[in-house]
Amino acid sequence: MTLSIDNNWNEALREEYEKPYFAELCSFIDRQRTQGKVIYPPENQVFKALDLCPPQKVKIVILGQDPYHEEGQAMGLSFSVNRGVKAPPSLKNIFKELESDLGITWSGNTDLSPWAEQGVLLLNSILTVEKGKAASHSKAGWEQFTDAIIRLLSKNYEGIVFMLWGNYARSKRDLIDSSHHLVLEAAHPSPLARGAFFGSKPFSQANSYLLSIAKEPIDWRI
């Protein structure tokens, strides 16, 4: 597995790369691909969230669980799909809440890269998945790697907004020092949450917090 990661992240995560679990993780992914299994996202997009949003630029973390597992969906950013791909239900609900919260009407673009480029780290806890098999890489070692990313951001930076949607994301709260960061918890945007995500107003709360600590707010339009 090629480590095409922003150099700032490479330096910050050097200790993780040297741990046995990470070598085993890379070998596991390589074996899966060698065996002919289809793995999402494509190899050059596995670390896209980190590539687009170096650590010193992170203002907000939106934590997902694992990539979409259907063809053409996963592209390395949590909840996002490439432009022109039909929006999955969770992403549709995110846009509905955005309109309710800030009055921003969805343009139809499904690629959240403009958020990432402004400092929104769209991080899945698990960075790969086998085609058609949700959570199939949940025990491969990715959680240890991404937990280290969350701890690193919490420890070394100030004033980051962590958006934890759903029980899985909320389980990461103990990794975050809430005395130095804002933690926003809500139901998952999936329809399975039966609308509990709506009304959580994460986008306006995040921008209000950023403004309160003299940081530039996010332009959520895409």
C-alpha cells in the first residue's frame, strides 16, 4: 500500500508507521488486492482526507465509520462521493440539515472536497473496505491509526471542532480533550436514525465557535 500522505502528516505520524500493527495493516491491504478482491477507495485515494487537510490546517473533524462499499462511491472523504455520483442517504440528510441550519441550498454537487480544502478533516475511522461488505476491514488496524490521528490533533492543537455523529463516532469522545476543543455530538445522519440528526445545527455551532476564537469560519457552500 502506497503511503501518499501530506508530508506534515508523515512527520506527525512517524511513530505510528514504525509500529508492528501498521506494517501488518499495509500487508493485509496489499494481500487483499493481490488476491483480486476489490477494495474501496482506490489506492491513490485511501489517504485523501489527510492529503487535502494537513494537521496544522484542521479546524473541524467530521468522523465517519468506514467507506461506502458500493461501486463508484468511496473517494477517501467521510460521507462524500465524487461529483456526479448519486448522493447516498446519509449525505442527502447532511445537506438537508445544512439548509435548515444555515439556509444553504444544496447545489447538487456531492463532492465535499471544498470543505476539506478549508480545514474540515473528513476522516473515516476505517479507511478501506471490501466491495459489497460493510465494515469488512474493521479489525485490520485502521482504528488504531485513526485514533492516533484524533489524539494527535487533540493534544497538539487548540480550538478544533469535533463532530461526532452516531454511537460509533461518539465512542471516540474520550480521545478528545474537551477543555481545549469543542465536541458536538448528534445522531447519525443515516435514515436509520429516523430523523434524530435533524435540528442538531452542527454547521452554525461550529462556525460560531470558530469565530469566538478568532478563526475563519467555514464556507459550507459547495
